Amino acid sequence: MRFTKMHGIGNDYIYIDCMESEPESPDTLAREISDRHTGVGGDGIVMICPSDKADFRMRIFNADGSEARMCGNASRCIAKYVIDQGLTDRTDLTLETLSGIRRLMARKGSDGKVESVTVDMGRPEVGVVDTEVALPDGSRHRLTAVSMGNPHGVIFTDDLSDAMVLGHGPELERHPMWPDRANIEFARTDAPDRITMRVWERGSGETMACGTGACATLVAAATNGLAGRKAEISLPGGRLTIEWLPESEGGHVMMTGPATEVFTGTYIRN
């Protein structure tokens, strides 16, 4: 099975061209190939498939085998893959996901390859705002819930330590308030247009970056009066520019960032 390893500011997946056929048992494959010791290593697999509703369709399986609904970083990488590999000659594309159709707008560099992509992430849904959540160990966190087609809980704190992210992230991911678990963001507002964050992703643990998480963080910050509607989000893997358009312009969230190809290879399943 041919594959391409790609990442969006460190959020790395194994990409599989499924325009002709899809691999059997993708959940099992994701667990096998994502292992960083015995496999290729990654946060999961991304399958690039044909669609009767859009230009392409995306399926994502996390490293634990669970299927995800949406991934902003993976969406950017798909745009780079299909354009650089000649699967399309257009730079303005539509992508079918389990969270709906997304628009991808790619920009090429001087070498003719895609270097950055803007993704229309759609309208966010804001749930509870600045609500206290208690954990079994007695700790309490103030959390804002935002859906970007997948669930997020955003916590604003100056403590972005491992003790906070790795210690409380797993329990918050599985808190009873989330029927299907959630992605948890720990964010610090450095200025009205600058935010630093770390993310604990459901099904993958801490990742270097999360595109939908960055979008949810900007929406939560603006909702709580901590930032404006456009900001640079700094994550361990790099930076994304997120803008929440005003209602008069549709109220969609726009995410812009790079997409990088690492290497290609052949994977032989045992």
C-alpha cells in the first residue's frame, strides 16, 4: 500500500490515495501504521476518496482506530496532495467530510507546489460559556464548549504545563458532559490578536497542532471577550491564522496555514 506522510504544523497523518479503492479495516490499519515504534508513526490515517457531493471526500481514523469527523490540518494537506499530485488542476476545491462540505483555497509557492491553504471551516456552534467543570481529583476548570463539526472544550489558563495538559486533558476528554468525548484546548491569551495553546485530542492524546481546536479557541476567546475575531494561534508545531467572520459576512471561521509533505513509501501489512 502506497502512502504519503504529511503534516500541518506538526499534526502528522499517513495519507492514502483511495480514489480507486479503500483499504480493508481502516480502523485496524490506523492503529497499526500510526504506532511510532512499530509502524510509520502519526496521529492517524487520512483516506482521500472520490465524492458525489464535492471534488474529494476525506475519511480520518485516529491513532486509536476511532473515526474522526473533521480535521483542519488534514484538510490543508489534502489540498496540497491532490494539487501537487495532479489529481486536479484547480486551487479552489470542495471537500466532503463527516461534518459537511468544506472549501479549500490553496496558494502555490515559487516552485509551483502548494505552500499554504485557507479552509472555510463553516459556522461554529457555541455551547456552554465559561462554565465550571469539576474532576474526580477535586480540580476545577472554567470551560467554554465550541463545536467546529467536532466537539471542543476550551480552557483559558496561564498554566500550559505538562501537569495541566497531560494530567487533566485525558479526564476532561472523557468528562460525562461529552457523550462522545471531546478535544480539550488549554489556551493563554497573550494579546487581543495572539493566543498560545496546547491541545489534548480525543483518540490521539496531545498533538503538535489541531486546526479545529485553534478555530474553537479563537471563537471561545472572542465569545468571552478575551480576543478579537482574528488572531494568530501559536501551537507547539507552528502557527495558524484564524478569523471569525462577522455575521454580516456569514459568520464562518477561516483557517490559514501551511501543509508539508514529509516522505512517501510502501506499507506491507502483516
